[in-house]
Amino acid sequence: MSVIPTIKDVAREAGVSYATVSRALNDHPEVSDETKKRIIKIALEMGYQPNAIAQGLVKKETKTVGLIIPDITNPFFPEVARGIEDAAVEAGYTIFLCNTNWDAQREERYFDVLIQKQVDGLIIGPSSEEVSHLGRVLDSGIKTVFISRAINHANSTSIIIDNILGAQQAVEYLIQRGHRKIAFIGGQEDISASRERLQGYTQALNNNGLALDESLIKTGSFKRDSGYFIMNQLLKSDDCNRPTAVFAANDLLALGVIQAVKENGLSIPEDIAVVGFDDIEFASLPEIQLTTVSQPKYDMGRLAFSTLMELIRGGGYSSGRKILLDPVLVVRQTS
Amino acid sequence: MSVIPTIKDVAREAGVSYATVSRALNDHPEVSDETKKRIIKIALEMGYQPNAIAQGLVKKETKTVGLIIPDITNPFFPEVARGIEDAAVEAGYTIFLCNTNWDAQREERYFDVLIQKQVDGLIIGPSSEEVSHLGRVLDSGIKTVFISRAINHANSTSIIIDNILGAQQAVEYLIQRGHRKIAFIGGQEDISASRERLQGYTQALNNNGLALDESLIKTGSFKRDSGYFIMNQLLKSDDCNRPTAVFAANDLLALGVIQAVKENGLSIPEDIAVVGFDDIEFASLPEIQLTTVSQPKYDMGRLAFSTLMELIRGGGYSSGRKILLDPVLVVRQTS
DNA sequence: ACTCTTGCCGTAAACGTTTACGAATGTATT
DNA sequence: AATACATTCGTAAACGTTTACGGCAAGAGT
């Protein structure tokens, strides 16, 4: 319960004014090396820790950024988060973890909280495309970069995988393998990632002269049970229209799809081929071997943080940049 | 770039002193309902957001807690984190995410940072058992609860699964199934969770009159590639001493083990049975069906936060409590 | 009509820092 | 010896809140 000493305690101990202590600890030139060393030694001995709250108040900078993501439980995000976090510690920043559970309202409340906590910047993943509240944040001038979420706003920077291209590659690969009836199982419809992957899907069909079959396009949420549920429905419908391949908008959905397929006595990839998106770690397990579109998750996290730093340090406008990362189709054994 | 209004701006607009604004917004009784409403309305219109940094400085409370965990990439921790986070938002708290990558030094540096940021409390998962720096933190009086990490310190509260019991159940189950040569593959030796699970393992052997075979006890780190590596080594050694079952100290290790077993042309569970620990979501996948000891991860997170709240609100000492949660053996198809 | 409450609000201090400004001393320049 | 300048440090203001204290007006009690 020993109370932490303040800068004044250190000053008293050293017999100088607390301004001098501050200057000594921050290595200002206008204090002699001698007293500087003496003060630093005393501060160490006393276990002095600068109060970052007080520092933040006067410096108007908290060395803190908020990370708003929809679902820390989806293995995609921890990988990204780790990249962000690693870059953050190197830069001396700490991050607030804000999990929205895909709830736009909770996301909005988090904005207010983070603004109140005076974060220096924001990294936001998708929760929905309802951007009315996002506009408010961007207008407030707080530096923000979006990950895997495209926002149509002048000064917003986004780091996203080329969803259209990735989906297109995946579906065209399936077409090359001879598939003609390819289903699309998406996540929440109001998430741009889901919409763009659908767009890549339709584009691939178009490019190869295949007709769009609306009954083969289903959306739910980016979770495993959603994929399981949807695929079961697809399989229950008339047999003649059963797809021979499924492109799932993320790996969790794909895992649900696989489970449904197997439980219906069908085999993968013989009866139905499955391709996912994200390439989470478990996609590479020998038992899974999911063919999927890979994203550089960890590097995406690092990149997100470093561009945020540019915004913060640059001070200028966020000039609406949109950084596109390249997807890579990883062919394994479910296709 | 519109600058956020302060309480003084609101006061000027409302024609009152800023003290009155503060009182109105905090619903103090000594301001008339009339002006209260008027001020609140004006504050809303101006988009006023209280500066939590300034509030924290005077109230000596930041509504912020630090979460220090070793590996956000291990699916065990996101589940716990989600529980913590959900409980935190309900209580109006925000959490700092601190990932140590199992690095004790990084953990130690995070202590200082979080103390400087004046967190109201700390939730700490295991990084190592090197507790010299932990003692410093506990002595500082900051309210702390440990998850899945037992600390021998007077005023520390821990929430842990009964590792000994869980491991014992798992191994005795294997013994009942007729196994006599059961290997133990652990995580870092300086993690109490790993040590206690080893303890449960030996206890189960003892209880059933089985001799300990040191050559069947291996440790590495709590990661999949570690399990893969160790299991390969075990299989490379002389065939006559090959185990017929493996108890892995967590599910990630077990997944690595399974991969190694299969790659060596052996089948599970016929040639070698495998049991894990944690019951991460992927253990229940139809392709995996891992027999494992289940932990109530989400609830553990909620519990961790609520007991932290008790410590903070109670103000008293953390009275060295140790809350033991019950493990549940989930039998699937790898045993 | 006087004091006593009561209700409402403003003044100012405090939280722990950083930093502009000024003061004091010593050294160099003329 | 007088001036100028550099070095080193202290004083005080500022950051945006909360809150103890005091003041003032209005109503109640005598």
C-alpha cells in the first residue's frame, strides 16, 4: 500500500525545485550533468514513476490508441492485434482493446469513451457499414485507420486486402477445376468485406460465362455456426440444384460448411469442394487442410499501426488513402 | 479538425461558471433542475465530451484496467479476454491489452507502463513463474487478480482451474482405457499450469500403481509446433518404449502431437490416444474431435473482472484468495 | 423587522506534470 | 572594469476537471 512518490517528493529529497526534476528526467539540456545524474539516481531509489495521466493532460498526447474490432474470438483478429501490439510497444504506445461483438451501437459507445480517454489514434475493424457515427468520428479529426473495412470518407485511411481479387481468384480456380454450380456463403451483408467478396464471386462467374443463380447465394454472419446452418439449408433444398463447390466468405464459415457437408454423408472435395478466406492458423491443420485465400494478418497489423503513426506525426490530413494488400490463394485439400 | 469543446466553452455558452456545468453534468443536487436541463442540452448540442484524463487526475481513478497475457494468438486467451471485456463495459471500464509473447521482461516493462497510466487494477495471465518483479507490483498495492497462474504472495488473488484434478481425471481416464505407457508433454516448465498438470499426471500414475518413466515426460512451450517437435522426437526413439497414449498440457500441443503421429503413419486413437487441455473451440471440430479437459474460459474472464471490481471497491487487502474452478473432461474421439 | 435556513451558484484550490519566463551566477569579451 | 552572454535553476502558469468553501438571495420562523 506504499503510496507512489510524485515529482515533488523527488524534488524535496534532492533539494531542488520540481521543475528541475522534470527537466532532469526528460534529459533537457538546461540542467547540469551532475545534478541530472543525482536526480535520476534519487528517482530510481524512490521508485518514482511519472504519472502519465498528468503528462497527458499537459502534453495533450496520451501515447495510447484504441483498437476496435468486432470479435476477438475470430482467429483472424488476434493475429492482426498481435501485429498492432508489437508495433505499438516498439513505438511506446499502449492499446485499448475494444470488442464490439458485431454490435454497431457498442462500437459507437466505444468511440465516445475513447475520445474521452484522449486516445492519440484509432484502428477500427468492421462491425457494420452503418457509417453515420463513423462520420462523426472522422469529422472530429481524430487520426483513424480502418482495417479490412472500406469507408467512403474524405480523410480516412484504410488497409484492406483486395477482396474482389481474392474472391475472384478463388472462384476462378474452382471453375478451372470444372465446377459450374458454385455457392457463395457470405457474412453480414452490411460488411464491405462480405460484399466485395461476393462481387469477386460474381465477377468470376461473369468472366467465364456462367449464369448467376441467386438461390446459391446466401449470407449470414462471419461465424462457424452460421456456415453450418446455411449449408444445411442449401443441402436440404432440392438435390438437383445442389452446388458442387462452395466459396465461403471466411474460414469460420467454411469450417461450418465442411461440418454440414460431412454430416450429410457427403465427402470433401469429391462431392463438394470448399474454399475459404483468411487462412487462419487452423486452416493449415492436417485434419482440415482448407483451401483458402490468405491474408497477411500479422503484417497487416503492423502496417496499420505504422500508417497510424504517420498520420499522427504527420499531423496533416488523412488524405483518404486506401492501401490494398495482395491476397494469395493457398490450395490445400478441400478443393 | 474541429477542436473538442471543454467544460469552459459550455459554461460560456450557458452563461454560468464551469463549476456549475460540472455539477449539472454529474447530476449534483445543488443545481436547479431548470439550469441542469439547459446545460445538458447545450453540452449535447456542442458535442461536449468530458476529458477523462483530467477527470482521472483529480479523481485518482481512471476506469481503466490492464490485461496482461502471454499470447493473444492462443485461442484460450481471446475467450477469456472476451469475458473480461464484456464485464468491463458493463461496469464502465476500458481495458489495456498487453501481450507479452511469453517474455517476462516485456511483462515487467508493461507493469511500469500500466502503473504510469494509473490503471485501477490489473489482470495477469502467466508468462513465467519468475515472480521477483511481480512482488514489486503486488507491494505497490495495485489491485491485481491472476488468471490461470498461482502466485505465492500474501495479497494476491488467483482464479485458476484445478489443474491437478483436471490432469488427474484425464490420465486416470486413459488408464481405465487400458493404457500403461502414457506420455506427458508440457509447456514451459516455469509456468505453474504446466507444472500442476504434470503433478496431476504423476498423481494419477501413482494412484494406479504405475511407475513413472522419465523418458516419457517432455516439456517445451505451449505452442503447436512445440508439440509437433516433441512428439516427433518421442516417436523417433526406440519403438519398444513408444507410448500408447499422450496427455498434452494444452490443446495446441495436442494438435501438434496429432499431426506428428499421423505423419508417422500411425493412427489416432488406435495406435496412440491423445488428450489435451483447455477445450478451445477448434477441439470440437468434427475433423479434430479432441478429447480434452475443458475450462470455463468466458466465465473465467467475467469472474476475473468481477473479483477485481470487488478488490477495487472493497479497498481492503486482497487477502490472498485462490479461487479454484472445476475442470470437466470432455471425451471425444482421440482417445 | 430581524435572524436562520435553504437553495443555488461562483471562486479558488487541487490533482501531477511540462514549459515559458525570469533570475542568479559565472565566464568571456572589450 | 564594465558589458555581454551562457549556464543553471526556480517561479508560476497551464492542461481540464472536481469539490470544499463562501456568498447571496429568497423564503421561513420569531
